[in-house]
Amino acid sequence: APPEPVVMEETALDEAAPALSEERVEDDGHRAVGRDRVAAMGWFVIILLPITVAAAVTLVGERKVDKQPQIEWRGLLKVLAQNKPVRRLLAADVIAGFGPSVSGALYIWFIAYYVGYGDWASRILLLYFVAAFLSVPLWIQLSYRIGKHKALTVAFVYACLILSTYLFAPSMPFWLVIIVNLAYGVAYGAAPFLLRSMMADVRDYDLLHSGQERTGVYFSLLTMTSKVGAALAVGVTLMILGFVGFDPSLGQQNTEGAINAVAYMFVFFPMAVYALGAWLIWNFPLGQAEQEELRAAIDERNKAQGDHGAIDTMTGFSSPRGEIEDQPAE
């Protein structure tokens, strides 16, 4: 699976297709996610997939590592039981996948039926992803200053604050809705990068204590947990919408209570999980000082063998001894 930063770009590109075809009207007169818009998304994938895969395969290199023992599922459970930081990080990643996926599942209906800008729904969603992508350098710079786990805590709290303003969106002018949407997109840009950078720290912690290279295992788990969070979000959200009587095919003819349920779920479900994420991650045990100690210990142990040292915690790549120390402090 591609890394989350790549997924963010792919999602933005996917959303560009229906955004550009927003003006197409279905036979029943509703501007909705119809056959033409879905087909446009499909053609985007068909055209761009071979290009992006070729670029990833040719431009992203890998370093050689010694063959490591295979880990069966029982061994994996033992690894998780012995590594408290990774358990907290994986829980935070489920949350980071859950929150945006609730928003994504409800976004078009929320903007169209609660806020009242159905003609602009896909374009507004596209701006959300563009803001997320452009905000990544800001979150990285903040992590340099206060540490990655604190920067992620700020992102979770910030997302809660921005979400609370969405309830007032129907009374906002259009330009203010756009600004709130862009501000919420900024929050989404933090977790995909920072969580993976923090997982590199966890890998160093495990490498020092176990002596085994398990980078692939840990990052595979991180890929899985984000998808678990997304799947839970969509399943739970749509199930509850069916229970309260919301029917997408009715559009604005849904009852006021059903449309309000979309709005409350759009706002309060992500707020609750983001608050939980902030509580989980604000005192994460592997901060800047601890990571520097891990790096020094790993490099000292491997110095005699001339092996690679700790992973660069912002790029996720391992460098020969002497190169990592020249990187900016996170």
C-alpha cells in the first residue's frame, strides 16, 4: 500500500474528477454523485495509476538489510504486548483514520443538504484536500519546535475547535464556509505524516531492545490500523443514518431531524475521537530527548559493524552513521 502522503495526493486527484464534472445533471434533476461523476473518477485512476506506480518504482530506492526471521501471528502479538509505545501509536492511528472518514462519508450530504451548497459540494471537498496537502510543511516545522507528539496533539485539538464552527455553517456567507473548510483541511494534513514519523521512533525503540529489524512489520500495522479506523467510521456512520431515517435519494426532502442527524454526526463523532486521540498522544513516551538517546545507543552498538543506524524520524529512511546527526532536531 502507498504511504499516507501519497494517498492524500491520490484522494485529492480522485476528487478533482467529480469536482470538474459537478455541473452535469442527472435525469431526475438532482446534482448528485451519478454515473458520469463516478466514471470520471474511474478514468482518473486508469490514466494516473500506471504513471504514479512507475514513478514510485523508479524514483524511490531501498537499502539492503540482513535477512530477518519471519514473525508469525503469535510472535506479533508478543511484540505488541512488549511494546507499549506502539500500542498507543496504533490506537491513535485508528482514531486518525476514523475522524476524517466520518467527515468523508457525510461531507457531500452535509454540504448539500445542511449547509445548502450542493452545487459546490465536490469543489469544496477538493479544497479540503488541497489545504491538507499544503499544510504538511507547517506541521513538520511545528514538530521541529515542540516535538512530534505535541504537534499531533495540537492538530487533534485544533480539529475539534474547527469542527464546532460547522454547526453554524448554514448562516455563514459562502466565503466563510470556504475558509472554515480550508481550516479543517489543515488539521487533516498533520496525522498522516506525524504518525509515520513517530512510528520510526518506535522502530528504533524496538531495534534497541530486541536487536531485530522490524520496520516492515510496524509500518504494515500502521497501514492496517488507519484502514480499520476508516472502515469502522463508514460502517457505523451509515448504519446510524439508516436508523434515523436519512435517505440520500430524497435530498432536501429528508426530514429536518434526519438532516440535522447528518450535521451532528459530521461534527460530534470526529470531535469525540479527536479528543480521545489528544488524550492518548499528548504524553507519548518517545519525545525528542528520548529519540536522541535511542539514536546514540543504536549507532554506538552498530559502530563496530559499520551498519546503518537509527531511522531518520522525519523521512522514515535509515542513513549511514554520521548523516542523521546533521538533520534538524524535530
